[in-house]
Amino acid sequence: MAKLAVVVGNTHVRWARWQDGQFHYFPKVQHTAWKSLLADVDPEITHILMAGVVPDLCTKISAHLTTAYPQLGLQICQLSDLPLHGCYATLGIDRALCAVGAMRLYGSPVLVIDAGTAISITAIAEGNTFWGGAIMPGLQLQLSNLAEGTAVLPHLAVPAKIGDYPPLWARDTPSSIYSGVIHGAIAGLEKYISAWRQDFPSSPIVITGGDGSFLQAFLAMPYVPDLIFEGMEVLC
């Protein structure tokens, strides 16, 4: 039996095929290209799992799947489906699934940093219990907001090469922006990591998300790019 897992993030749509106890991942696409992922669903697929944080797009995709493939079972992932305790009602399903994925890989307690469009921090204590967390703008969102909210600051992208660490005391405008955004984000994350270590000194910390590999180079922790699918596997 094969299943298709679809994840609708704030910027991209990702999918993976689950069969024989493991996921096979496919390249992510922009929101506007989501139909290319589902144009020809493998005939071996019997069920589709979907999780997302963009309600309108999730509705479009689920309506398409229900119409185009009525023979398939479609399951929308819910907090109540997951082995996670003490969550508040509006906890993002992406955060919850990443937490479950981290629990499967590392046990609990565990701290998860998801560095995507937003950077979320999700803390799981013993017994798979939600401890708390935080959300801040992601690196690209910060860079874009600076350009869009000011008259002359330039549009910049997150550096593509891991290790492009700007000087703290920058001497030109682009470097000053990178310094503020990147050093600021890392300093903020280090504060949460330090506080977590005080309560759970031996707990694993894992990072995921599109900018996770970039930040991981400076935070020295495991990077698991497909952590959300690790969480979805409990439903497969």
C-alpha cells in the first residue's frame, strides 16, 4: 500500500510518497505550481495525507483531490491525530508534526527550531508534552520587510552559501542589513537554547526548515530537512 503526503507551507508545497515503511521525497514547488505535483497520481496510491498552514490553498488542493481522485481516501492531519499532549487549540499543525517527528527520532524532551518563512521554536518536555515555544519572522521575511517598509534599503536574499556570516560591525548597507538580521536571529535563538538547557541540559535540539541548513552551521545541532514528514509517518 502506498500513500501520498502533501504539506502546504507558507511559501512552498512539498510532497512525498510513502511505501514499504519509508518516504520518497520530491522537489518542493511554489504555491502557484501545486497542480504539477498532483497531475498524475501514482495508481498504487490508496490514501492521501495532507497538512498545511495556508487555509485557502489547502481547501483548493483538497477539493481538487476529492474531485479528481474520488476513489482515494483523503485525510487532513489534525492536532487530535498526533501523540502530543498539552497543546493549545491553535498550535500550527506544521509545528506539531515537526515536534512529533523530532520525538520519533530523538525521544522527549526535545527542542525543535523550524527555520522557514517564520522561525518557530517548539519545546516538548517528558511524556511528549508540549512545553511552549515562540514564533518570529524568518530570515527572508525580515529582509523583505526591511526593503518594503523603507524608502531606500535594498531587497536582499538569504545568502545561498552556508558560512556567509556577516561582520558584526558592518561598513556598508547590505552588510549592515545582513548583520542585523542574521546576528539578531542567531542571538535570539541562542537565548531560547540557553534557557532550554537550564531546564533540560541533556535534551537534543534539532533544526529543520528551508533556512535550517544555513542557521545550523552557526548553531551546531542536527539538521533534518524532512522532519515534518517524519511526524506524518505516525499516520501512515
